[in-house]
Amino acid sequence: MQIQKVLNNNVISVIDEHGKEIVVMGRGIAFQRRPGDPVDESLIDKVFRLEDHSVHERMKMLLQEVPYDVVKVTEEMIQYAHTKLNRRLNESLHVSLADHIHYAIERLKKNHLIENSLIWEIKRLYKDEFLVAKDCLEMIEERLHIELPEDEAGFIAMHIINAELNEDMNTTVNITKEVNAILTIVKYHLNMEFDEDSLNFYRFLTHLRFFVQRLINETLLVSEDQDLYQLIKVKYPKAYDCAKKIAEYVYQTYHRDLTSEEMLYLSIHLNRLIKREK
């Protein structure tokens, strides 16, 4: 493995065996080295093999601007999140999270703290991601000796959620707000207090996240089969009536009618919630 380009003392680019450029990070890996020199593989901490060309280029730029220790702890956080949540995370997270952590630390040094207005919703709707993010704050404190406020756990969680949903931050914020609004409709229409630690609530919440994502992206489910839909309307009238309330909200907010397929799945999930919460 030979150095193709030196980005800084800790970052180089090389060409792999398939002729593809990869970015390699390691403390002092490029110190007094030049293009064409062999890579000291004992110094390698991380190899970035990013498929998306634009993400790859942004990563190269970021690695030249963000301190090595910040990037290193961010990579530990991403690996921890992947292992703990057991979910595929979009590779753009390597760029967005490192960039966020870097500027969060810079803001803290200047005492320019930003309040996370969605912290309550994030804690409630994305419990797993928020707990992982809290652990990430501990990693930052242990590795960098910097104590970031709890609001930053909310921001870290949002970056993880972005990577799970494969969306940008604005869309994820909108999804969070709309999920919370729909849960409020369900709660008051059914006069129900949720057991937010229960498996059935978690399943319903997961369905809502992807339902709202489809709604925002205008990719609602469509089916030609009306038989099951008509059956559910009759079999689960209470759940269907609640689904109609959600459909009314969607029309008022987005001027869009819900498809029978979306109404079907909402009714099924609502019926499970009603039966099991009782």
C-alpha cells in the first residue's frame, strides 16, 4: 500500500487493489512522508471506504479541518451506535456527526450553547437512539475531557436517526414533529394513556415513523386489493374511526388523501394498540 496523497500528518489517501481511492487515518501516519512512500500499516486507525463519491470528497475535506481526536471518537461513536442499535446507518453519518461534534465543542469553548427544542420528543419517540447518544457523550468526556450538555445528546440522536431513515436533518425534524402530533390525536381520540415502554407501543411508533416519512416524501403505499380494507373497516370500527381522524389531520396539513392501503395498516396497528393497551 502506497501513499497517493498526504492530506495532513494523520490522514492520507491511497489507491486500493481495485483502483479505488480510499482514505486512511492514523496518528502520525503521514509524518515526514511523501506520495509514493509505503504506508506504515501499524499506524492505521481507520480506513474509509465510502461508496458515495460526494460523501467521500466531503470526508476528505472534513479530515483536513477537524482535529484527529474528534474524528477518532466520532468513529467510535458510530461503531457503537451500529452495534447497539443493529441498524444500517447511512455513510454520510461519518461526515455529519464529526462535523457536528467539532462545532459543538467549539461552541462550548465560547459558551455559545444551543438549546434543543425537540429534546422532549426525541427522548420519548427515539428512546434507543437517545440512550446511545447519552453513552456517546460519556465517550467524548472520557476521550476528550469535554463535558457536553444533555441537549447535545438530542442532536447526536437526530444525526443517528437521519442515518437510519436515510434523510436530511430537516426531514427528520419534520418526521419527529408529525409523529408527535399523530400520537396526540390517537391519545385524545381513544382517551388512552400509552405504556411507552411496551412492545406494542414501540411497534406502533415504528410504523408511524415510516408512515410519516412516506407522507412527506409523497410515496404513500398503494394497492388494488380493496377486500381486506373493507373487512378491516367493519371488523375494527374503533381503530378505523381513529385512522380517519389521522386522515383528516393529514388532509388539513398536507392537502393529501390517505390511500386505502395506508388506512388499512394504520387501522391494524391501532387495533393492536387498543387491544394490548387495555
